[in-house]
Amino acid sequence: MEGGNDVVNIMAGSKIVGLVNGGAGTDTLNYNKVGLSDAKKSALLAGQTVNVGGTLYTSFELFGGTGNGVSFSSLATDSSTRSIAAILDNGSNTQSASAGLQTIIDQIASSSNVPAALAQLTPTSFQSITTMAVNAAFQTNQVLDQRLSNVRAGAMGFDISGIDALAMLAEGDRSRNLPPSGFAPPLQSDPITASGFAPVSGAVATPVPFAAMAASPGGKIVKAPVPAAQPERPASVFMYGNVTFGRQDAVGNAPANRFTTTGVTFGIDQHITPDLVLGVLGGFSRTRANLDDFGSTSKINTWLTGAYGTYYRGNWFTNGTFLYGRNTYDNSRMVLGTPNLSKPDGDQFAGQGAVGFDARYGQWLVTPTLGAQYTKVRVSGFTETGAAALVVGADSVDSFRTSLGVRTRYDLQTAWGVFVPEWRVTWQHEFLDSARNLRAGFVDSAFPGQFDTTTVGAGRDFGIFGAGISGKLGPDSTLSLNYDFKVGEHDYAAHQISGRIRHLF
């Protein structure tokens, strides 16, 4: 400002990149935005240079303006905004901010809701991408549970009602004089995969067991001759496609998010022994997510591999799965309308075990299960590009959930074949996933230091309600369609629509 008594008015919406020097004389700084604190005024009076909102100031002796004495920290309302406000209040006194970051800080300092504007600088929106990965691991294991249920169905020697529905199907084959499927007796362990239910023309003979049921006094079920059940063919493959629509409302400092995931999972398994089945799987999914209400988005690609198996004796069984996934992210974090881009990667591990039993009551199959799953999701550290770009540290989430549920199936024989409608309900409880900190700092060296953003967990309790139907596509192939609705705390809700094609070798 050279000599004399000068006045500098810094208005909302102004942007000065560099140093403002009051010079000689008694100079006045009227700062009409947030950021000029009493501590900085004292430093200026002591002849120091200070960083106010990214611009450097020196040699001022008088102060005024609507923002006089108001710091960012004095307006912060929670731990996350207080930590980032402290960074803005204690910027570098030797380097001014870039023009892009200057614009962002001016928008915050001029905002009618400074705490809400400060929150947009934090990486809070990234917490939901790990939650989505945890839920995706559960959805994949749900696929495998359904697959293993199909493997086991009818293979047990447990029959409370006194009549085996598989015998009905086998006798029905013989009553129609249809050729067996390739191994004797013409009976398989899974009513869905039993052969001989292609559409037939003309009258359909009543299967012997159904006739026995009809003829029994009082409609009581009587036992029909049951040939010994045989295991499935040694190897089979399945392919599962699904689409999931999910949302979660805002809670605490966690913003609302919405996502859509489409994917395919395929696998091959075989009987190692008559009561032990092992398999391997692979898969790919793509998630498109809205991470907050400000326009932040993420595109997530996941490549999946793993192994699974079931061991069953009588009506009891135990399942086990292990999954490994590799994730790549394409993120756009919006800060007051300005995108900040990043492309991190990461991985996930999941191990699941379950025990249960299959109880058959005539044509009904009821399967209660108790299980547990541990999931670990890791996202590598990354550096954004953009006006308010951050260097974000690595993030890791551990989840341990137990599940208690029941699945009910009904074997429905028609003139066109066998159809199996299914109903299921599960309760999940989370023990580990809770609050954690995301550490970050500005790329712009005018604001050195790191700050922590406290996140929230996905919730403690979830309910899953589902229904589906399976049917034959010829003697060796089946098709199934399923719908599941998952609801949890923080108004979490997800809808999953899925289909599976299976073919026996």
C-alpha cells in the first residue's frame, strides 16, 4: 500500500492470491469474511505475516469488518469440522493458497452455514464405499447358500412326514414312461435337477405317491416305496446374475448415500464324497454410487474369486466359504460444486461358516441356519486432483456379523415340470464395524497438517426378507429368480433382484 494511512476492504466473493502488505503508516484491514481471528490480529500488530483464508497479510494496525474476530474454529460444531477448521485457521505464513482453493475457502467463509460448508471439505463421503463392500460380500455368500441348499435338497434320510417328495418325482417319471436321465435309479438328490419333467402333451398320469396320498383315509400321508437316493452327478456349474438397489439416510456426520450394483457370479463344484461338496467361484460386479447429497459419486469395479463347500450327514449340514475381491474406484468428491477426482484401489476378504439342518415335511423343506461371517475391506491411500484436493490415508474396516435365519421351500409338481417357490428371513447382528477416523490433509501446501474425520458404522442389526422360484429348463438345466429386501439401522434399505442358471455335465 506504500506510505500513508490506507484501508483495504476484503469483501465476500473477493480473491487475492499472494501477499497484501499494508506498508508504512497506520493501515486498516476490514475483513468482511470469516477467518481473521483475534490471534491473527495480535500477530499482525507484532509485525508478523499471517495466512487469512489462504491470502498472506502483513503490516496492518487497525481492523474492522463483519468478520472481525471470527475464526473458522469458533463456528465448527463437531469433531470433524473442528479439525479441518483448525487447519484453515493455522495455515502457512509463507505461502498463499492456489486460486482454486482460494475460491473454495471464500465460498465457505461467505456461507450462511459455515459448519455445513466446512463439512464438504472433509472426506466423509468416502466412508460409504467400504460399507458397500461389506454388504456385497454378504450378498455373494447368500448366493452360495442358495446354491448349496440346492445341492443338499433331498439328499438326507430325514423325513418327518413319512413320505419323500423325491420319491414322488421319481415315481412320476416311471408312471409317464419317461426315459431316465442317465443313471439308475432315475432319482437325483435335488428336486429341481431331477430329470423327466419336460412338458408333455395329453393327460398326465398321477404319480404313485400322490395317488397314495389321495387314497389314504382322512387324507393322511402314508409312506410310499422310496428308492435309495443317489448323489448328484460329480460336477456341475452355475451362473448367477443380480442387480441391487440400496440407500441409506444420513446419520451423524455420515451423509446419505444410494447405490446400484450389477454383477455376475459363476462357479463349478463336485462331490468329493457322497456327503462332501467343494467348489470354486469367480465373479465381477460394478457399482455406481451417489456418496452424498452434493453430487459426489463413485464407480466401483470388483473382481471376485473364492472357494465354498458343504458337508452334510442325515439332515444336518455345515457350510463354509472364503472370498477374495479386488476393487478399483473412480471417485468424484464434490466440494461446493467443484469436483475432486481420485482413482484408488483396494481389496476385501470374507470368511463365512454356517450350520443348520434340512427338515422335510412332505413337499415342504424347512432349513433353519446359524452362521457367522468375518469381512475385512481395505482401501489404499490416494491423492485427489482438484481445487480442494486431499491426500487421503488408507482406510480399513473389520466386520463380524452373526446371522440367524430360516428358509422354506415347497416342491410343486405340475404338468410342465417341477417348480420350487421359496421364502426366507434372516436376522444379522454386527459386532465390530463401528466409528473410526479417516485421516487426510490438503494437497495445497498453504494449509499443511492432517485432520481426522470421524465416521460411523453401518449399523448393528439388519433384517433380510426374500422370496424366489426355481424351475426346470430341460433335463439338465434349471433357472431360478429371487428377490431380497434388506433393512437396517440408519434407515438402510436394499433391494436385490437375482437370477441363476445351472447346468449339469
